[in-house]
Amino acid sequence: MGNNSGFSAGTVFMAFLLGGAVGAGLALFLAPQSGKETREKLMGLAEDVKEKTSQYTEQLKGKITSKIEEGKGLVEEKKSIITSAIEAGKEAMEREKERLLKEKTKSGE
């Protein structure tokens, strides 16, 4: 079944990451601990988000590159088909032209 919600997988993933980051940040601020511990946890959280975002970006780049290559292949395939069809049309036109010229010369004799 298709996803008709209007949200792409990337949007949902980014919302998930953002929600997790906000939730973790609030938990850190509300938990009883020293300022140094809180800063260290926030730095760790920021690194995690940065790493996950980087991984997602790399996956997205790979998918985009793959789709571009698929598109190029499709364009080349269709270009080849169209070129063949044009050549076949030209050949058919020449044959018909020759047939009509022969017919005209026969009727003119």
C-alpha cells in the first residue's frame, strides 16, 4: 500500500530526530545534576544528532545518485528507441517515394 499521508520518509525521520533531541535536551535540563555534567551530556547529544544527520545525508546522497543514474539510463534507452523509429520512418518514406516515382513514370509512359 502507498503512503498517502503526504509526508516523505525523510520528513518523518527528521521529525523523529528533532523530537528525540528536544526530549533528551529537556530531560537533561530537568534532571538534578551539576552544570558541568549537563554540558557534557548536551555535547554528547549534539554529537549523536550530528552523526545521525550525517549518516542520513549520506544515505540520501546515495539514493539520489542512484536515481539520477537510473534516469540517465532510461533517457539513453528512450533516445535509442526514438532514433531507431526516426530511421525506420526515413527508410519507409524513401521506399514510398521510390514506389510513387515508379508509379508515376509507368503511368506517364
